[in-house]
Amino acid sequence: MKKLLDLITEEMTSAFAEAGLDEKYARVTPSNRPDLCEYQCNGAMAAAKEYKKAPIELAEQVAGKLADNDMFELAEAVKPGFLNLKLSRKFVAAYVEEMMQDEERLGCEKEASPKTIMIDYGGPNVAKPLHVGHLRSAIIGESVKRIGRFMGHNMIGDVHLGDWGLQMGLIITELKERQPGIPYFDETYTGEYPTEPPFTISELEEIYPTASAKSKEDEAYKEAAMQATYELQQGRRGYQALLSHILNVSVTDLKKNYENLNVSFELWKGESDAQPDIPDMVEKMKADGYAHISEGALVVDVKEETDTKEIPPCMILKSDGASLYNTTDLATIVWRMRDYHPDEIIYVVDKRQELYFTQVFRCARKTHLVDENTRLTFLGFGTMNGKDGKPFKTREGGVMRLSTLIENINEEMYRKITDNRTVSEDEARETARVVALSAVKYGDLSNQASKDYMFDMERFTSFEGNTGPYILYTIVRMKSILNKYKEAGKSAEGAVIEPAHSDSEKALMLQIAGLSAAIQSAYEETAPHKVCAYIYELANALNHFYHETKIMAEERADVQASYIRLLKLTKRALELCIDMLGFSAPDRM
């Protein structure tokens, strides 16, 4: 189904051509003066110089060609040369009715040439709990994945665990001090290792910070951890078995926490999965003449002539031969290209890592790790700040666990839901959980990803304003009306959406009609906040229509059925969008 703006532009293009004017001037945009018109075309202003005529004269010529066009209620030329357009109510109703005929996608077409797109949007370290710093990557990445999937692309999310390097050696060293007798530390042991891990998730989460603190104070302890890391990476059998336990315990806990955010990954790969590809990758970089020694380290120069600021070389190996994050990220690109052949890889990471990813991307391209047409996209996000404008912390000044933040918001929503409402405990808790998730996700996603934002629990959990709970309340309001209509023994089966009976109804229809364009724009610009902006305007339009229209008191059955069908369409549009944002609506609030 064609987008509404495309249909309008086609008619305008024909009118310009009939008036003897170049079609390139027929661009139509939503009006920046909605009090005057719904759409506008300023092409006559630009064409005036070429045709050596007054803009108003050209605009009048075009308006004349649209005079008998059934699409428009108004097509008038306005000095000094604007074309103001209003669509006919009959045309708009027919358009949204056609959307309703496609209940699954509401007329939104899939991409004709679907791509394979991988998204790296996790990055948690194993053996450490998720904290609020992981929130934005998870929420933004999940939404980008869902939007891309709705557009028809093969979207593959990878958590990209931090499961390699010194942190593993620290855990092994601390575990050896606590449980020296377990078989993993006996190099002569040849039997099968226990299937049960020698620690719980809570013990594991305590082991790592303890070990990290010790290594900062005890040089011998740090040396032991570095040796353990080396032996792990060289394939020591007992340490490899411990790594498997660490991963299994951590991933089980991480999956539970991500599930609470309604976030999922197709791949649970880690830095360790890239290690087998590092030796061959490094040798090829050397053999092809891209990598060279600089101050003892192996590097690839990535500076370009057009650079206006210094771009340091991309370091591949340290002087002692050890790999770095750069090495692992490049080797990760190797297996992603080999196993999945993606058309694009999107990295949803902190915007402060932009220079690092510039180096990695340039190195990958220069050394031909990626195909010529494969896009590498950096989607950098800003920080979530507290009311003091600084990165969000606990009251004690520490980094807050993500689970703690979710619990706090759940409790706040539970309090608001039970105030002045009589609902069962179980229903209140479940509704609070669903609405709290909308508060967190919408509060984040309604901001442009690259910008910092202030986390304000009171505002985010409000049922008024540009918030998740307000969007859900709007959906629940429609569910309630639809239920009352059904309980009254009525049915809109066979009804169609009639031309609008009021300005507010037409405004609602026009807002619904912009669904496909809003989603495509959000996809093309990797910008979930555009979906949020669209549904906020749609919710406002619905509520304006609702307050002006006595839907259930309407006596004309055909008009009431038309209203009901329009409500169903609005509800479906909102539900489609909030699913792309990663949350859903309850039946009651």
C-alpha cells in the first residue's frame, strides 16, 4: 500500500507537468501551519527564477490543474506562491479503511530486497550483574531489531559477552584461594569434571569484585591472575572447564534479567568465540602488508587524508603479543562475515566510544575483513543521568543494579495503580510490571539515542504527558469502549470507516495514515524516537476525538459502527508500534 504522502506527491507531480513545469518542483510536505492547511508545496517559489514568472502565477496554474481532483478538499495558491492543500474527507476515510483491510500490517509494505543485519547491543561482562549502564544498549538495540524485522529484514541480535581477558583470570585465582582442592586446579586430573558449578550466581558476583580489589593492592596476586589468564587462553583443561561453568551460570542469570526487560538475543556469543580466528587474521594482516610494528606493538594505520583530527593507528597486538579489545572486535567481524554474511552490522554502544569504533571500522575495511558493500554502523547513545545531571547512581553514590531500578519502578507503578482503585493483588502486581516496563522503555526511547537524558521516575511513571503509561492508558481506554460496545450486543462486522464527521475525527484519520512513513523513517535513520513521536501524536489525536465525540451515546448505528472501526484501527496501530518499542498494554489500568 502506497504511503499517503507518496500518493499526494504523485497528484502534485501530474499537476506540475500539466502546467508545463518541471516535476522536480512538485515536492509535498506536511504543513508547518496546520491551522491553514494539512499539506503544502513550495515548488512554485523555487521554479519562479527558471520560468521567469511570479511565484503566485505559477502556483495558480498548478492549483487550477487540481481544481477537479477528488483527492483534495482544498488546493489553493496563496501569496507569495505557496500551494496549500487539504485532503477530502472521503479520500482520507477510504485510505484508512484500506489500512484496516490489512489487519496484520495496516498497509505497511515490507522492503522489496530484505537484508541480513546483525546488531551488537549487549556487551555485559560475565560474573557481573547488569547495571543501569547496560539499560540503553539493551532497550535501543532491541527496538532497532524489532523495527528492522517489521520492515522485513533478517535481524540477528548478538549479546557479545565480555568473557575473556584478565577478569577470567581474577575469578580463577580467587576461586583457587577459596577452594584449592577442587579438581580444576589439579593439572594431573584426567577424569570428567563435575557438571555442577563450584559456585552460585550470587557467589560469582561477589568473587569478581573481591578479586579485582585484591589485584590492585597485591602485586603477586595480580601476577597470579595474569598467569591464570594466560593458561586459560592457552587451553589449560581445568580452566577451560571453569570458564564453561562461569558462562553457564552467568548467562542463565543474564537471560532472566534481559527477559524482565523483554529483550532477547539470537546469539549468545562472547569475546572468547573470536579467539580461534585471531591467529589467522593477524598473519593475513602481516602477509598483506597492512600490519607493522610500531614501538613494539603490531598496528594498522587507519589515518586518512581528509581527517581533520588525529586518528591513532589501530593496535592489533601489544608488545608482549597479547590481544586487545580491538583484536577481539576485528576477529568477531571475521566470524560474523563468514557465518552470516551480513549486509550491515550495527553497534549500539556508548557514544564516547566513537573514536575506538572509527579505528576498528577503518581497519576492517582496509584489511578487507568485510565485503565492499557491507555497512558498519556506529549507533552511539548518550548517558542516562540523575536529576543532578550526572550519570545515574544509587543514593550511596554507587552504580545501581538494573534489577534494583526495575524493582523501584515496579513499586512506584504498583502504588499508583492501587491508589483509588480496587483490584486484586495479583492483577495489580502484573499490571504494575507491564506499565513499569513501558515507563522505562518509552522514557528512554522517546529521547534521540545520541543525546543524554535525565531519568525522572515521577515524570516517566505519570499517566499524563509524553510517557509510556499515557500511551498504554490510551490503548486501555479503547479496549474498554470496544468491550462495552460488544457487551451491548452490537457488532461492527461489515461496517466501513465513513468520511469524518468532525475535524477531530479527520485529524485522527490523518495521524493514523502516517503510520507507514513514520516506521520507515525510524528504520532508515535507526531512530526509535521517531516511533515514539508518532504514537504520542496519535494518542493525543485519539483522546481529542474521544473527548469531543459521544461514541457510545451515538444513536445512528452506521456512524457508531464507523467510530468503532476507527478505534480498532487506532488501537492496532498503537499496538504495532509499542511492540516495536518492546512493550505491551494490559487489558485494564
